Amino acid sequence: MSNTTSATPSAPLRRTRGFAGAVSPWWILLAGAFLVFFFVAPIANNLLNTDNLATLAERNPPSFYYKKLLTDAYYLKIVGVTVALSVGVTLICVLVGYPVALYLVRYAGRWSGLVIFLLIAPLLTSIIMRTFGWRVIFARRGILNDFLLSIDMLERPIMFLNGPGSVVVGLVHVLVPFMVLSIASVLRSIDPQIEESARILGANRFQTFLRVTFPLSLDGIGTGFIIVFLLANGSFVTLLLLGGGELRTLPLLIYQQFTISRDFQFAAAMSNVLLAIAVGCLYLQLRLIRRKGVKG
Amino acid sequence: MTRQTRGPAGQTARLSVVLAAVTGFSFAAAAQDITVTSYGGIWEEAITECYAKEFNKRTGYKANVLIGSPAQWLSQVEANPDDPPINVIVSTQPNVLAAAEKGLYEPMTEENVPNLKDVPQFFKDAVEGHGACFDYGAFIIAYNKDTVKNPPKTTKELVERTLKGEWVLTMPSISYAISPTVLVWGFADLYGGDVNNVDPAFDVFKQLKDSGNMIAWSSVTDFLNQMSTGEADIGMYWDGRAWAFIDKGNDWLGVVAPEDEAVMTCVAMNAVKNSPPSVWEYLNIVFEPGPMSCFSDYLQYGVTNKLVTYSDKLKNRITPWDATRTGPAREIGKNTAAWIERWNKEIGH
């Protein structure tokens, strides 16, 4: 007891050991069992799914669905669209979120609390309400069309909704706070004196940002990238409400199989492919971050 | 002994007996409580007010109303058929056939639901004798009176004038549960095909899609949102829900029952196996003229007991079932997965 509280150089290390020691192997076993029961087992069940649910449709073995998903040009395209949409939305979130995060950390000063509130406030409302708001704005006789018509920029209303554009806007709106907060937390940990040193050594503001601040914040971008990518990869409500079915991704097709066809085997195969895509992309991103990010 | 009985121990014993009696009674009551199902929105209100409350009044048991969709409810029952979490399922015709064949439903006859005797054979045949449909809706044309001054009289006219660009049409997305029936079978039948030849339907929808004048609605509320925000001028929708929307002060919405006969689908209610016996009382109430009339007043849908007398308001609104087209539920159910895949590939929404 006295050792852990004494102000010796090794005290923090001892405290760390004490914390590690406090985690009983039983807790680790419990956590492992939880994961096995609620994560690994359902996935294994999904992989081997040979359900016998009530349906009038013809049954097929699981391999039939994997073969279809991985060889049929239509489904390969859907897989491609799913990945492209997630990557595209994530990149836009980086472009939109980075300046906001930089402003929040370096320039907002006493307004930073307000900026964080403004960022988080939309998250307090339902995603459906936020998405529906875009529908009101983008509708053929909505606010945006009315405005453009009133200033004679349009002769007739444009269909902003029911396409990739409206989906991307909706997703970026929903997901950009996650990117901003991830980047801001890393930017905040960068010592401003490092940037000042670069300026003293002759770098202009842009060079300082490009060669000092930005590389040091790559970890934050990486974290934000992973969070936003994974959320976009599984997003469904925004696509359903703003895409009008024009933009089809795996989550939408999974929904169809569950609610209309009741073909759970096909849905299971799709969800496994989606999971594999997510894990694959996560692995690539982690490798990229480790390569480009700040070392120790 | 006497003293003991009169003392605290005796009081405790008596209390235990009373508690056992009370709790035993409440367990018995709870054992007869049931969980019934409903679609969302005004459906829930109608099911609660017309059926669940009536069930409670007559039996003293409670009918808990669960909101969702047939696919979800069936999955819940399939997960635990020996002790089902749901006792009465509302569902579409293909789902009734699939669930009944899987043995999830109790056989429903006039013996356990006497009011079935007043339901026309047509609505029993619609679910191949696995009970009967209790309500039905016609898929009609609804339009914005402000932007469509001269509405089409037939579905074919609706298609032709959409192709000419007279308006923006909204049709249900293929992800909507009834779309295989109303879109694929309905249009195939209208344009000379049938359940085994749905090419005519796909040809029509390809043209509509290529015209750029058609969008899709994903849920019944989505249709109303699209019409309210001006995203669409006209569309195909359920008659009852359209009238209910108009009655809420939206008199800018107009309704046309197409002369080339709307597609009709009906909804059945069935008792899940291993449910309490009180489900039969609930189902008998569902098919009884009084509560059915109440349900119809809420939803403005047609109901199936022939003894029901509609209010004056509803008389002219409800599409007579014998003036509609109905698809073969079993074949539609068998083909649904293939149609959805083809729709995804060829039409896209």
C-alpha cells in the first residue's frame, strides 16, 4: 500500500501493474465468453445457415448464395457501390471535418464549447428526423428548388432527391461529427510549440500545416476514417429515405431479403460478405495508419 | 396451537394463503393474456380501440398490441414456437400460406371462430382455408388536385400520361412488402401477362423508369410525405389510407378508383400454435360485425363480414371487392424472390 502511494520514480509503473493485476483472468474469460456467445457464434451460425423458415420460395444450400454474390455481375457491382459509397463519404467527411476540427482546436478559443455543442447537437435528434429534414430541403417543390426558381437559376424544378447526391449529403451530415471529434482530439494533443518552431525555422503557415500539423494528426484522421467508414458501410436509413432505391448497397438488399423474400440464407450470405468487406477495409486502414502515422 | 394461529405466525400463514390465491389468480389471468399484432399508425389505434379493448371488456384478459411487420413477427414465433411471444399474427396472404404450411398456426374453423360463417368463401379461399382475410384494400390512384387538374381514369392512362411527362409519378419501391403483388403481378395481369409471364410488367416499368418521371415510395407514410412535399404529383396507393389522410384536412389529395380495376390484397389474422385458448375469443371479435365496422371506420378499408353495414361516408369510398383484381397468392409467394432479384437488376428501385 505504502509502495504504491510513495512518490518514487517507479510509482506510476507500480500503479499500472496494480491495475493490470486487478483484472482477474476470470474477467478476461468472461469477456471472451461474451464475445464467443454473442459475436462468434452468431457469425458461425450465419456462415452455416441452413434455416428452415416459413417461406413459399425454393430453398438452396448456403454455397449457392455465396457463389451468386461473388460471381454475378450485378451483386459484384452492388459490393463495389457499397465500398465506393463508404470510401467517398469518408473522404468528404475528412475534407469537411478537418478544417472544422482545426478551427475548433486552434482558433475557437472560448467558443470551442459552443462549436462542440453545435457539432453534437444534431446527434441528439433521431437520424430519421435529420434525414427527413433533407427531404424537405431537396424536394421537387422544396426549399432549395423554390429558392433557385425564385432567382431564375432554374426554369423547372430539379430532382435533387432519389439519387447518389442526396444520399452522400445525408450521410456526410450524419457522420461528419465523428470525424471532427476524432481529428480534434489528436490535434489537441499536438504541442503548438512544435508548429511555432517550424515557423521560426522559416516555414510559412501552409508549409507548417502540410509538413508538421497534418502528419502529426494522421492518427486522428485514421481513427475518424475507420469510424465513419464502418458506419457508412452499414448505413441503411439514409439510403432508404434519400436514395429512393436509386443507389443500392448491400444493407438495402439485406433488408429486402429479411422483410419481403424472407430468404434469410441469402441475407446471411450478404451480411457475411459485408462483414468481410468491413474487416478487410479495417485491416488495410490500420496498416496504412501504422505506416504513415506517428511512431512512438 | 390456537394462540399460535392467532399470533404473527398465524397471520403470516393466512397472508400466504391469501397471496397464493391472489397470485395464483393473477397467474391464471396472465396465462390468458395474449399478444396480438398490428401495423403502425392508424392501424394500431384501430386494433387497440376496436379489438383489444373489446377483448378486455368481454374476457377480463389483456390483449397487448405489438407493432411491426409480418416477416418480423413470424421470425419471433419461429425462434420460440413452443412458447410463442406472439399469439395472433396479422399478415399478407403469401405469409399466411407459408406459416400455415410450416405448422406455425392453429387451424381456424367456424367451430373456434363462429363469426367466420358470415365471411364470404372468397376471403377464405384467398388464404386457402387457413382462416380468412378480415380486411382488404384496393390499390388506387391518388393525386395532388393542385398540380393534376385532369386525373387519369385508368391505370393504363396513368402510365401513358406519365411517359408523356405530364407529372411525376410515385410507385411503391420493390422493398415494400406488397409490391410483388401490386406491381409485378398487377401490371403483368393488366398488360396481358400472368403470374408465369411477368415480362409485360417489367416492360412497362422499364419505360417508366427511363422516362425519368417515376420515383418510388418505400413505406405508406413515405408516399404521403412525397405528395405533401411536392416530390410527386400522383401515385398509386391504398384507398383506405388515402381517404383517412384526406379526412385529416388534406383535401388537396384526390382519389380515383381506376376503371380497369384496382388490384386488391387482403389481410388475414391467425392464431399461433401453443397460444392461450382466449385467442379464439379475440379472433371471433375480429370477425364480428360491430368491432369490424369500428375497424373499418378507422381505416376506411373494406372488411369481410357480409353483415357489416358501412357508414354513409364509407359506402361510396370502399371499393367493392368483386370489382377488383386479385392475384394468386401461392404463386406470387413462390416467385417473389426471383421477381425482386429481376426488379433490382432491371428497374433498380
